[in-house]
Amino acid sequence: MRQTITVLLAAVLSLILGCDPGMTIRQAVERQSVRGPGVPIPGSATIRVAISRQFIGATWYAPGVTITNSFDSPITVSAVELVAQRITYANKPRRPEAYPLIVAAGQTQTLYVWFDLRDDVQKTFYLRSAELRVHYQKDGREEIAHARIMGGP
């Protein structure tokens, strides 16, 4: 019995120690923004990207993202993309019917995002920031809301 427990404990410890360490990916606070990331500014579309924790070897990124429409009229979100390390990644949401998405004036909506990365998240986010772009139409004009994303321990 004691031998079985020792072998089992050794197996569990080797799995834990052999695991890929994680990293935190978060929205960066812009210096010019006194309100902080994701705080709605009147007359704008504001993005909030939730903090995520992933194994550094993961080659996908699917954060929780919301958009708040602080305009007086609705906006229509048409696409979301990620720009990292000079590569633009198209959104591949698990719900393809999610776009176009109409966001009423004064409302907040969840955006469905999934990015398949060329490199792992450590190479993609750790040394340089990335940019999440949300394309939307307002009053017949194409506009883009931005959020800067960074990785760290």
C-alpha cells in the first residue's frame, strides 16, 4: 500500500512540475486615460478586455471582451481582429452568427472572440504589446475601437 501511494505521489508531482507555467494577459492602462481601461467615455465605443491566464505554450487567445456604446445612436460591430508582432489575426468566433452585432445606444454587449495564433502566447504578448481592434459602423461610417493588450508573469 505504501509503495502504491509513493508511486502515485511521484506521478502527481512529476505532472505538476512538468506543466507549462502560465502567464497573465491583460488590457494595458493608457497613460492619457484618466478613467482607466474599459471605462466608457461619452460619445464613444469603449472596449474592455478581461484579464486571462494561459499556459505559455498555448497557441490560441480567447479573452472575455465587451463593448460599451456611449453614443446617442446604435452601432453595428462587424469584425474583431488582433494585431500582434506585425501579424493581423482574424477573429474565428465559436459562434459564427455573432456578427454583425447591433449594440443599442448606452448598452454593453459581449463580443465573441477566438484567435488562433502563429506562435504561443508568450512569444505573441510577452515582449511587445498587441492591439485588439473592433470594427463598427456608426451613421454609415466605418470606425475602429482599440485596446492595447500586454502579457506578463
